[in-house]
Amino acid sequence: MTPQPPGNRDKDAGRWSDLERPPLSETALRRALLRPGALWTSLDVVTSTGSTNTDLAARATKGEVTEGAVLIAEEQSAGRGRLDRRWTAPPRSGLFFSVYLTPRVPMSRWGWLPLLTGVATAAALARSAGVDIALKWPNDMLVTVDGTERKTGGILAERAGDGVVIGIGLNVSLHADELPVPTAGSLALAGARGTDRDPLLRAVLRSLEEWYGTWQDAIGDPAASRLQETYAAGCATLGRSVRAELPGDAELLGEAVAIDGDGRLILATADGVQQPVAAGDIVHLRATGGGYSGQSE
């Protein structure tokens, strides 16, 4: 093929020529992660897609993938978080991927999967990037940038086929002027010792495989697998005054005091009642002269 002069190159090619953000190597990742007896059974890297969760869930529903399928996108145009919030970032600036799991534990314990994924991801990034990741119940990952908590990642779990698709979005190399909102952060802004996505992704998937295996060996018991205590130790929500924005436009104020055996957040309200919250949007609050105000989304 005759090389094109710079002025004649396809405009889209320029989007993928950022040397600071090299592309992931599908071949190298497969070689490192797909091995006999491993959890991960297939791995695909796509240049761009709307949502890896949507794509992998569609494949799972059609029976086209088995447990351990991994789908990674260099760029997502319609990445989704909880409450259908959108997650966007420049190409190759983060890790955007989904995995398909079919837990062999009682379905009543599947609600622990987003929390397990948070624990596994935080542990992996502490080792591989040297960044302390705090977990905001139920599925956000926070870093500290200039003394302020910032959201650097999120987790979304959805039923599909006979199992669950778990999506992870993680800001890795975003600069301050690239952040979608002021409350966002990235591993780079939090002082990560490296932003090469290849070793970071390998570390996260290996940590997830380890935690998932331990949890399954314990038949999904969060206490026996030490998942419950480990999550609580890394949860930035516990010990905070919070506002739980509940389904149906209700809300509940209280202090987050525990994570129970079902993965629910326990709030101690002003009237002395301990109220479990199974689903909802949690806002961390800080004291002000007239009461409380939101500290983070």
C-alpha cells in the first residue's frame, strides 16, 4: 500500500494517532489472560462502540458467548452508568469494558457482584498504579485530586441470558481540561505511577478472577469470602452523612453505618431507626452553617 501524504489521510486516523495513548493489543491480552482453567474464555477489543454492556448483553442473550467473555472498547459513544447516565471520554483515555459471568451461587447473592467488582478493581489499581481507590456505595470509584474526592470510575451490572454482564468504565489518562464534569477525576490526576492501560487492565481482570473465585468457593457468602469486610474497609460512604435518593422520588437522610449481609447500605436516621437501602442514588453530604449540602454525586 502506498503511504498517503499527511494532508490526504482519513480524518478519523488522526483520532487514533495519540502516542500518549497507545492502542490495546488484543493479541497480547489474549495471550496473557486466556489460558486453560482460567475464568476468561474470550476477549475482543473493538475500536469504537456505543456500549460494551449493550453489545455483550445482546451476545449473551443470543447464546453467542459463554462465561468469561470480555469485550473492550477503545472508545464508547453511548456508555451508560446507573440511572441511564452517560459516560463519555476521549478515545483510549480510559478502560471501558464488560465481562459476562454466570455465578453458581444462590441468585439472592448476585447483588454482591457490583460490590465485588469494586473491591477487585480497587485492589488491582492500588498494586498496579499506586492509587488509592475509595468505593462509593453501590458502584462508584473515587480518587482524591487536590484534596477533593472525584469520581474516576463506575460499575454497571445487568442481567443477560443466564448470567450477568458487568461493565466497568475507568478514567485513566484524562487531563483536567478533558474532564466531562468538575466532579470527575482520573488515575493520572490522582498521581498514578503509570497510565499504560495494558498492565492496568490485566491487573483488574486477574483481581476480578481471584475475588470471583473466592466468592464462588464460599457459595456467595460475603462473610466467609471476606468480601463484606473488605468492601466496608474501602467504602468511603460509611461513617458519612448521606442523602439516599430512592425510587419513586423519595429520599432518606442519615448516617451510613454498615453494609449488611445482602450488600445493602444501612442508614441510621435522626429518629434512631436503622434503615436498609437496597437501591438508590447516594449523595455524600458535608456539614454547612444551615445543615448539609452535597459533596459528591
